[in-house]
Amino acid sequence: MQTNTLGSLWPVSALTLGGGGLGQVWGSTTRDEAIATVREAVAAGITLLDLAPGYGDGEAERVVGEAFGGALPEGVRVTTKCRLGNPPAGEVYGILRASLEASLERMKLARVDLFFLHNLLDADAPEGAKSRTSLATYRDALIPAFEKLREEGLIGAWGLTGIGFPSSLLQALKGEPVPAAIQCIANLLDSPGALKRYDEPARPREIIAAARARGVGVMGIRAVQAGALTSAFDRELPPDSADAADFERAAPFRALADALELPPALLAHRYALGIPGVDTVVLGVKNREELRECLAAATAGPLPPALIARIDASVATPPA
């Protein structure tokens, strides 16, 4: 599989195996099937596993722990994440340390290669917010806590999950030190779907460009936008949800995929692999069948410019 350098870190496969599917966020699977999927992904050349405690209440981390028994194959790296909120500065390190230790126990590991903030970065988040972290907390408490964990050898580097307020993420990318990596929305709709919990425009490609300009590694997430760029959802959704709206908006894209006799998900992954500035695309697969379709997308490679233009034209109506 093609590899790229993840910012200033290390080589990474063009595809990363995400933990959402392994943790049954994207529909049901079994522990045995998830374990088999992880092993097949690594055998196929995937070198990064992207996990979090929130993926199935630790299930994705347990899957990796069982798959490898704490002895990762040579060259394979692991990430995990922490939901912080906006606590008093003196509590930040303790929250991160406790979350990380629980993750390491589930994965049967002594350290992770990347540790991400897993909630929204919001310049105006009040103290005590549960799902948002203020820029002040980020600068004054979170960065020092990340750095302490790195010095202690528990993490190799740290990063941001780029689902927060775009203006705040762009400010963070201008500061010092910069995160080693950021996870950015990377799909043909340029849509975060239900992850958009702010009023300003999403600006995903601007965030990717800003990260690249600072030497920050970019992990593309939501390549199929939570299922909106596949043939059908594999879970029940309220009809007024943002993801359902994206599915409707993508109808011309699915028609184009049908005309090309290609599965929409495969086409969407090939598109994401070609977005400038993205080092690796994170997969949300939950079984080996879905994994193999994504591997086929990686083998086929990015799309030719003329087809990218046709896809862009098919979804030209911007999200609300």
C-alpha cells in the first residue's frame, strides 16, 4: 500500500483503520469479526489504527487488545483520544492521564503513538462545559498536559480532532507549539454532517491547507460522511438529521456512481484519497467485506481530474 509521511512524524499507510466500525458506531458487528478485520487490515499493509474510548464504550480498544495481545506487529502504530470538556486548568492533566491509562489497559499497551483531544475546540467555551474546550484551556493547560505525557513516555505525540469551531481550529494551527497531527473532514461534500455543532461555515479544506502549511499531519475522516455517500445507511436515522440531508444531497453522486458501475462508497474513498494535503484516510469499516472495498479503492488510487470535476459538479449545492 502507498505510504505518505504524516506531517513531521513517520510514514503512514494511505488508509488508516478507524475504531468507529470496530466499536459498532456504524452498525452492528461481532467481536470476532472486528478482530478478524483488524488483522486483515494490518496484513494488507495498513499501519495505523485510530481508536478512542468513545467507540463502543472502549470496545474498539478491546478489539485491538485481543487482536494482538499487546504485541503490535512491526511498523503498526496506534492512536487514541480523550474527551476533556473545559474543566479548571488544574484538573486537565489528571483527566487526560486517567483516560489514557484506561485506554492503554484495554489495548494491552504501554504507550500510544498519538493522543488526540476528542471534543470541540471553541474559543468561547465556558468553564465546566462538557463537550467544548476553550482556546485558553488549550493553550494554558492542555498543551502542557500533552507535553508532560509525552515526556513521561506514555504518548509519542499529540493532536486535535478537527470537528470543533473552524475559526478556533485555525487559531490553534497558528500557535506554538502546533499539534503533530489533526483529523480533518475529508469528503466530496465537504460536510461534517451531524458533527457540525456550530453556526459558522465548516471550511474543511481551509483547515487542511492551514495544517499542511505548518507541517501538521492530516488524517482525513468521514470519507463517506457517516454513510451519506454509500448506497444506504446501515442504521436508523431521524429523517431531519444532518446525515440524512447529506444523503439526499448526494443522490446525483450515487447516480453517477451507478452510471460508472462503481459502488458509491468505493468512489467516495477514491475521491477522499485524492484530496490535496490529506496524508491518510481513516476508514469506518466494521467487517472484512467493507474493508476489502476500501482496499480496492486504495489499489485503484485517486481519481482522474476529469472525474473529480464531474463529482464536484454533481454535488455543487453547498450544505445549509
